[in-house]
Amino acid sequence: MSFTLPGIGPKTIVKLEKLNIKSDLGLLYHFPYRYLDFSKSIKISQAPLEQNVTINGQIQSINNLFLRNGKSLQKIVLTDSTGSIDLIWFNQPYLTKNFQQGQVWAFAGTTSLYHGHKTIFSPEYGQFNTGKIIPIYPETKGLTSRWFRKTISLHLNLLLKNIIDPLPPKLLSQNSLLNLNNALKEIHLPQNQSSLNKARYRLAFDEINSLLALSHLQKKSWETFSPKFILKNYSISKLINYFPFELTDSQKKAWQEIKADLLSKNKVMNRLLCGDVASGKTVLALLSAYLTSQNQKQSLILAPTEILARQHFATFKHYLKDIPIILLTAKNYLPKTIPKNAVIIATHAAIFQKEKFTDNLALLIIDEQHKFGVNQRSFLNSTHPPHTLTMTATPIPRSISLTIFGNLDLSTLKNLPKKRLQVKTFLVPQNKIFNCYHWLSTDIKKNKTQAFIVCPFIEESETAITIKSAKKEFELLKQIFPDLKLELIHGKTKTETRNEILTKFKNNKINILVTTPIIEVGIDFPNATTIVIQSAEHFGLSQLHQLRGRVGRGALQSYCYFFTENTNKGAIERLKYLEKTIDGFKIAEFDLKTRGPGETFSTLQHGFPSLKIASFSDVKLIESCQLFIQQLQQNYPNFDLKKLILNQNSLSLTGKHLN
Ligand code: ADP
Ligand code: MG
């Protein structure tokens, strides 16, 4: 894989690499992100204003004017049989060298009226840039769209020489798809808008197919694993009866799905349990671990934070009284011998002691999966992985679950345990912040409730700077609430201090807990009824929804307040969406549409593939692709799905795909 095109020397290669173009193929797959339609050639007198046109004419005069402020202006007067038009560029003194008086040239651009003259500012010129629909490419210094247009136009046939369409022609015509060569030709040199649309559709189709094929193959390869241990069915009714509530229908259904996986003799579970905040995912972890333990096998439950690990530890100890429950954090080491039916609850510190428990480990549960990087998640995936259940509170839109998570089986908790009071959500304008604090203070005193205040926190992980700002904010808040008890915890708070504070908060000895978003995941304090989120615009909507889920867990009405300094209309609208929507799925869909998957799911999965043409919110396209792959597999059973996987250079996979 390299460059074979004439005229691409070492200097150009360095520049191309800046755009992540590493070969001829990479160049071919460097797609324009928009186009200008200069296909309309017109006489000067007929050229309408404010439209894209191409004009052929003779150069009447060329001027390079140097302005007083050190800037310069280039002006050409062009004439044809019907009139004259001014062409003006700025600060391109060398440009005029390209032209000579009397020559005939084509120029293209948007016409306007300037000092009473028809004028085109910064027109395009020359055969590759006028008289047609011209592509605009992602550029870098020294590689302009002009360069791409010329290079690709001149060498397109060479670039296409080794391109073979992997899709059977018959399927292409059945699905009205352009063949690959034509699509690639059209994307760079479109003949007209409709053929361009067809090309874009075909290439979008390929991008989605690539992801689907990848998921499909990953799923297949996981299916070749045989379970490490064959688990038997034991009654779990003792545990179910011990719960102080009845399982919801969703929980029952998910349990059936998980149980079938656990008891399967030839398949290892690889399942994603997806359920909104407080939908009761822990119950399923309990049931799975219980069944595993009955089989005298171990379970490992990974929690993203120590707070959550401790909370799970308490819950598991409470419900699974006869089973050894072991807590494993950065500080405590595993005992030399671990009972063979133990349930180990761990933070990712478990990675460093993994040899100790892999022997008898039959079940791995990863809670709040989106907080783990790929490395952490796959650390137990050897050739003999344990049954794996990943749990996430980020609702995953169907389009995403089909493509990115297509390799996992999916269980969804749709209905929440009981009708909870809806958290009332408000975007608080700058000038009402003090009122809001005043109200909060009154509410805490009157109703003995508690609150979280989440401090600005911009980076994905806490840094010295963000912690400093949290500390500063904490000092300020102490002055605002002089007669209330406030405490601060952040990612660098010592574990003992943190546990002390959390215990005090749980016992209502603290009124307001000031934190960074480490409280996002899992924490369960039913008496906390208000959450204030500062600089809310820095968060994704799904993330805000999760933060909001920290309240509304008890019987009292709960409130969520967003503060923002941002007055950008889009940002405000996005936050306002949360005022009226509590459905996590809808929020995730909305986030996906307005911010794109990278931002919506960046914490859900590292290495999210970035699509060049297709969109993850295009459910229709994704469904068509899914059908297409089915057709392909039915009609061409020997077709190798690997052929659908675009290489790194043509689909910019930014990291490793999910295992
Ligand atoms: P999450 O899905 O966010 O992890 P949890 O498992 O922490 O949610 O459950 C949230 C709360 O709901 C807990 O207090 C739990 O005891 C309770 N809960 C779970 N299942 C039910 C149920 N079927 N009926 C009533 N309450 C339930
Ligand atoms: Mg949870």
C-alpha cells in the first residue's frame, strides 16, 4: 500500500499523511464533503445575481493592486460578446502570473453586484474547476481542493485500475445500486446531481455494510468459543422471594434471555443489558451471579468507580447471605485462596490480579460498561472467555445497536420498576441562579432533603485544573450556603475521606454534596432530591440524563437544574430538550442527530468509527444494508463477508473495534 501515481513526491506524501491518506486507495477514498454546482455556463449579460455560474470570456485587463494596509487585491476584467464582469481576489499576488491579457478562460463562482459592476469574488478557474459540479475536499496546508480536483481527475483511471466491486452484479441491479467503479468515479467527478446522489448512496451503503460485516464476523468468531464450564439450572426462587419487590416484566424477560445463555452447552454469553438509569439492572447481575455460585463457580463484577463497587458489595452481601462476596479495589488484595463459589466485586484494579481468579471464573459482569476502555473490557477475553454480561445505562438507538454492537446479543429493560415521580428539569438563566440557590436552601431546611451540585468539568478525565475549579467553586458555594453543611468529593479525593463523606451523606449529615461528575454512575441516595449541574453545555445529553438519574429515587418530588453560560441557540435548545423529555432512548436518538455518534457515544465506546458519507442516524439505510447482507448470505452462501470490510484508510476507524 503506497503511492504509485506520477507526480506524488516525498513532500506531497507528508502532506497527504496529515489527512490520513497513505496510499492510492486512500486518495481514491478521500471523499469531497460538499460540492459547488458550476455546471451552468452562461453569457455575462444573462448571468443572474447570487447564483453559481461558469463564464467563458476573454481577459481584458489584469491588475495587482497593493493596498495601504499591506494587503493586496487582484482584479481581472473579463468580457464576452454580451458584456463585461469583474473578477476579484484578495492577497494572492502570484495569481495574476497565470493569466495574460487577450487569453480566453473559464471562471466560475457566485455573481454579485459590487460598486455597480457584476463581480465574482475569488472565482475558480481552469478546466478542472469550472463548467461542472466541482467537489470540495477536506484540505490541509499545501493541498487544496484545486490540487485534489486536478490530481484525481488526471489519474482517476489509474486509481480505479485495481478496484473490483465485491458485490455480485445481480444484487446490485436488484437493489438499484451503482457499481463501485462508477460510484467512485461519480463521487469525484459527478456528471449531475442525480448520479452524484446515487454514488453517495452506494458508498454510504458500503460503509454501513463494512460495520455490519465486521460485527457479524466478530459474533461468529465468539460463537466458536465453547463454554469453559457447563452450568446447571438451580432454583433461584429463594433469592427472588427475598427481593422486597416483584420483578418487572422487562427484568423477567431479560432474565430468561440471560439464563438461556448461561445454561447453554455450546455458546458463551456475550450480551449487552441496556436499561435506563434505575431500571433495575443490578437485580440481573444478582440473579446471574447467584446461579453461577450455585454451580460452585465464580463471578467477577467490574464496577467503574470505587463508590459503585462498594455499593454493589453492600447490595450483594445483603441479598446473597450464604455466598462469599469479596471486594477488590486498588487497596485490598485478593486472599490466597478464593472460594470456588465466590462473587468478586472489583474496580478495574482487578486487572492487576487477574491470574488469581481466572481459573474458576465462569461469569464476568461489566457494570456501566461505557466507563471502561476496550482494553479493560477485553482483559479476560482469551480463547476461553467466561460468560460476559455488559450493562449500560446509555440507551442505545437501534441504528447503533445494529451496527456497532451488532456482535452482542441485546437485552433491554424497557419499563422502570415502579411509577416514579418524574424529575422536574429546568434550564436556569444566568440571572436566576441566585434565586435557584435560595430556593434550594429553603427546600433543604424545610423538607430535610439533600442535593448534589456538579461542578464544571470539561475533560473526559479529571485533571489538576478541573479539580482546582471544583475546589474554588466549593469555597464559593460554602459562602452562598453559610448555614448548610457542604462537602466536596472529586476523583482525587482519598478513598477513606470519600467513603466517610458518602456515608455521612447517606445518613443525611451533609446537606449538599459538591462533586465532579464522578457521581454519574450508579450511586443510589434516595433522599437526594435536587441536582444542580453547572456548565451543562459541556456534557452530552445522554450524560446529563444519567446525572439527572442520581435524583428521583425516593418518594419525594425531585428537581434537576442546568446552569449554562453559553447563549448559543443550538446549545440552549439541546438543553431545553431535556426539560421536556425523560425517555433515555429519545434523548440518545436526539443526541445522535444533533451531535453525531462520536460525541454521544465517545464514552460508551472508544474507537468509534467515523463514517464519511453514511450517518448513524439513518435507520432506513442501516435496515436496507441489513436486508442486503441477508440476501447476500442466502443467495451466495460462499460469499466471504470479509470482502465487505473497508480497510482503515477508506473507512477511518479511529481505534479498535469492539472485541
Ligand atoms: P440501575 O439499572 O440504574 O443499575 P438499580 O439496579 O440500581 O438500577 O436499581 C435501582 C433501584 O430500583 C434500586 O433501589 C433497586 O432496589 C430498585 N428495584 C430494582 N428492581 C425493582 C423492581 N422490580 N421493583 C421495585 N424496585 C426495584
Ligand atoms: Mg447500576
